Amino acid sequence: MMNMKIWKNAYKIWENFCPYYRRRLLTREDLVSWAEDANFIDKFSYNQVYFKVFIGLLIEIEALCPLIINGELLESRFYETPGVTHFGLKYILSEIELYHPIQFLEIINWAFQSRKKEPPYYDNEEYLEYYNLRALEMKIIDLKKIIKQYQYQDLDISHSKKALEDCQVQYNSNYREYPKGEDLRKLLKIHSPMWKINEKKLETLIKIESIVAPIGTDLVGPFNIGLIPIKKIRKNDINEYNLSFKDWRDDLIKNHQNFITTRDMEIMEKLEYELSRMISNDKSLITSNWLDLIEVVTPHLRQNFKGEFSYQLNLRIIRRNILRIYWELNGENMGYLGNPPRKPHFYWKNDEEFTVYLRSILLFFGLNPSHTFILYVPGKTEEIILQQYVERRWLKFLVKNMKGEDKSHFYKRVCEDIGDKDFYFLFDFHDLRNYEDKVSRFGEDCAFFYPDFITENFTIKQVYHACIFIMNNLEIYLTEAKKEEILELLKKEKEKSKLIIQTIKNNSNPSIRSAKGFENVLIDYLRNNYPKEINSKFPYILLDDNGYITGKDQTKKLKQEFKKLLANKLKIHLIKSLERDSERKKEKFPFEIKIEPFINKMLQVINAAAYWTNY
């Protein structure tokens, strides 16, 4: 085996930094399998040889260094023996070189720097001569293994022995000494990539991936390259084991100076800068918002990403994990152009924050199967007026008419069961017992109007003029005395509304048996004074034998018609207000203040969805 440089310090970090999980290390054969399975090379023998020679070249120029060679040191490092995955022939442990999965990206990085996406990558005379010699070396090694295996199985070795002799003759004829390191790179005209991983960078990256697990995204590979426990865990003990890991991680974040050096922080900044430059030159169209979507795809599905796409995806994942940890350690973002000073939108601290992040992604891509934000209202009046509000505001939500407050518990249960909804309920105040029951059931997810929506949100003057307009259309012509009578009724209801609001603020028990609200007072006035005019305009509202509207069904029809007419008239005041003050800095209706908790919950999700920057 050639004398090669080993990154011993990186291995020590891998072995000792995290006492619970470590990344699975890979053999050189595993690196080739990765390249095949991810379609970086096709599965023809000559391409395997090309790729193996290229790996050997990177080792010779010291761009790629194993973390350890003596595989016997890895015995019992994992509950799987020897803690290394190899997907081909079984090798003697003492001959195994082991590499970190991030180093596979370094191989592809160097290969792509040749500007050729297929091996042999370089086609200059010096490189091809070097390749032919190293390919012969590999063939000689393979033939020796075959002969040894045939001898052990007592099989004929004459053909293999002859092939070995021919290869050795050719090798001796073509043999030449090559320099090492930088001199070899220059001789073969190998271009250095923009982003190179040295041992110090790998040490920092190993630390990052050890602590990023709960808030980050793992690398994309065709087989399992994830973090695995360092000891065997019984199924019943997994939760306890993970809690211990969380305690270790929380302590590390709290006292990170004991684990993460100033040099590590500087390397994070350098890595992020280099990766940003590489990503900015990429044409694969993996924009920030698409990356958000890909990151929440289950890991086994991400294994299906192949070729350059998977490579570019991994670069972005590494960069995001750096930004996540940097934020968690420092509470600030990196100070480069394009990195906003706010918390990265793809950072989450717990399951609740992750849910907001996930919902923001679904919202951005329009993947929600139904409305995400729902405002439940008790009747048609609120639905008509609030729909005008929604249509004229950038913040969109569904206004859902419950057609009676009795159904509110059903709608709440539906929203909670689905789990991807933000909901809010608006209620009319009926009595203290009903109020306390609603508050105990809905908590901060509801608000009340005293005694109803119209009375609290519109002025006496606005409702009075709307009522006169409606009556004129119904061909009900009022005397001045009748108009004054209606005005007095409205004034009394407004005073009652103010009294209820004040007593609720003072935690008193309001008595509102006589408080009906603007709508009900006007409906009763019409029903008692102008039944014939109403019947003439709405023939399906029937009168009794005495010429009055008395039946429950007939009264309900009148309420529906009048509330619709009144809402359509009053909504004009809201529309004009929104036109005068579109930013809502000067004018606000009471309902706008009452739904602010609902709006804030929406903004928490929408702002996350609107965080798309150049991450």
C-alpha cells in the first residue's frame, strides 16, 4: 500500500466529539459504489477503473486523505461489526482505508472541476499516461487476489498467472516515478476547485453534523450514510438514549466555548462563503424555496436524487446546516451580503417551530388540500361584511358561516383533528354563562361582540341611514316622528352595548336581558309596525289571520332578508374605510382589533413562507 497522509485529528474528532452518534465511514469501494448508484459513473468496468484511478490520484496529491487505515482500531466502535459499511467483497480489516461521506463530495468536486462530467475527466497526454500506469497497478493487484483465492479453492490458476505475467511486463516497460502532492497536480494539469476540504474544515464539519441532527437535514446518498448510534440499543431504550443525546446537545449549545473553538467559527464563515460562491455559479435551478420543499421530503425518497442534482443538493444542505448551527451558537447570522440579520427561515428549535416551517412550505407551493386559515362567524351578516375585508387585504383567509353558534364545537374539533389549520371564532354575547362556557372551550381562539357584530362595529348614524334606505326600498315611508323613534331605539342599544363592554372589563356580571342589538331591534320594529308592506315585498313571508308576522318560520325569513339587506348596505362603510386607509394605520373597526391574535398566528406561518432569500 502506498505511503499516504492520514487525517488523524479528524478521526479523533469523529471518534470522541459526540458520545452518542457518529457518521458511518466508507471504504474506497463504497465511494465507487456511491458514484455508480448515484449515476456519477455508469456501471461499466472501465468507468469503475477510471473513477478508482481518480480517487488514487486525489490521494497522491493529498486532496483526499483517509481518516484511518488500520481498520482493526474500529472493532466494536459500533454495534455493527466493524462499524463500516462495505457493499462489495470482504476485505482484511488491516488493509481498509476509511473516509467520511463528506469526502465523496470532494471527489466529485475535483472531478467536475475538469469541466467534463464523465471519466477520465482529463484527456491530456500526461494524465492519460499516468492513468494507464495506475490502471495496470490495479489490475495486477486484482489478479494477485484472484490467484490467491483460486489457490485456496484448489482451482486452476494458469490463465490468471499468465495474465499477471503479461501485466507485469507491460507495467515494468511503462513504469516511471511520479512526484507527490502539489507537484503531481501541476504535472498532470489538474485544476484545483473553488471549494476544497482540508483536515481542519472536515473537523469542523464533523462537529456541525454531530449537533445539527434535530434541526438540520442529512446528506443525500444512494444508501445509508447517516448518523448511527455508537452502541447497540434495545428498541425500548431508544427514547431514553435520544433524551440523553438531547441533554448532551443542550449542554453543548449552552457552553459551546468548551466544544466549538474560535477557529471552528472562522472555518464556518469561510465554508459558508465558499459554498455560496459555488452555489451562485450553479445552473441547476435548486432555488431556496425548492430546497425548502426537498428538505422536508422523507430521507429514503431523497436517496432517489441522482447525479449532479444530488451533488448540488448536498452542497446546499451543508451550507444550510452551517447557517443553522452558527445561528444557534451565536444568535446571529453570518455577515455576508445576501444573509439577512434575522433568524434563518429554515431553522427550527422544536416540533412546533418545525410545523410552522412545514406549513409555510405547503402554503408557498399551494399544496394545502384546503384552506389553512379559517375565521368562523355566527351568521350571514358577518360573512358578507368580512368577506369584503378579506378581498381588499393582502392577507387571505376563509370566512366560514357556522349558521348558528351551536355548531362551533363541531368546527373546532374538525380543525384540531386535521392539525394543519389556524382557526378563530367570532361570537355574539348572549349572557355571562354562555360567555364563560365559550371562553373555557375556545380560550384565545375566540372573540366576542357586545351584544353583536353590527352594534359594536357600526355607528348609530351609519345604521340609521342604512335602515331608512332599506325602508324606502320596501316602500315604507316614515314620518319624522317614526324616524325619531327608530333613532332613539338605536341610541338605547348602543348605550347597552357600551355598558356590557365596561362591565366585562370590570369583571362584573352584565344584565342584558333587554339588549337585543341593532339588527334585532330593527327587525322587531318592522315586524310589529309594517307586516303588510313586508308581505307585499316578500310574498313568501306569510301573515297570520290577524295580518301579523307571528310564526317562527316567517320571523326567521324576515331576519334573513333584513340582515342581508343591512349587511350589503353597511359593507360600503368598510370598503370606503379600506380605500381611505389601506395600511390601517388610522382607521380600524373593532373587529380588526379583535381578530389580531388570529392575524398574528397567520403571519407567523406566512412570514416563514415569505422568507425566501438566496439561501
